[in-house]
Amino acid sequence: MNPSNARPRIDRIRDALNQTFQPATLDVVDDSSSHAGHAGASASGETHYLVTIVSQAFAGKGRVERHRLVNAALSSEFSSGLHALALKVKAPGE
């Protein structure tokens, strides 16, 4: 967990993605325990997440651009210990 912010990282991720993309669907899962012992993993967890997000903000954008947008929205989390995201990023109807 980011020592400068006592809120769990999963809550901060949800808040940032909700605020930035106003998604129709958002699912965030802490998958850190599956990565124990891997590079970037922390014994305290909160390093690896699975994110599924459906938002109109992604309409007309390619996969790489969508991933970049999500990564940019979570830049402060990456700078404070978030190591990896597995992303499913879609526009409505996809």
C-alpha cells in the first residue's frame, strides 16, 4: 500500500478509472498473490491487478491507445508501487 495514502490501492484504482472514463462496466481484481516471487511483486501485495473496463471513451481507439489511456490515468499508482495491469479495455457493444 502507498504509505502516503492509507486507502487501499484497489480503491484508488477504481476511483481513478471511474473519474477518468465514467465506465459502463468496471471490474478490478487484485491478482498480486498469483505473482508472489516474481519481479515487481511485493510481500504486502497491491502490485498486480486484472482490470476489465467498458467505456464510451474507448470508442474508435485501438488496443494500444486504450491501454496507454488507462496507464496514464493510473500513473501515480505506477510511481508508487503498482507493477502490472492485465487489461481488457472495450467500448460499449464490443
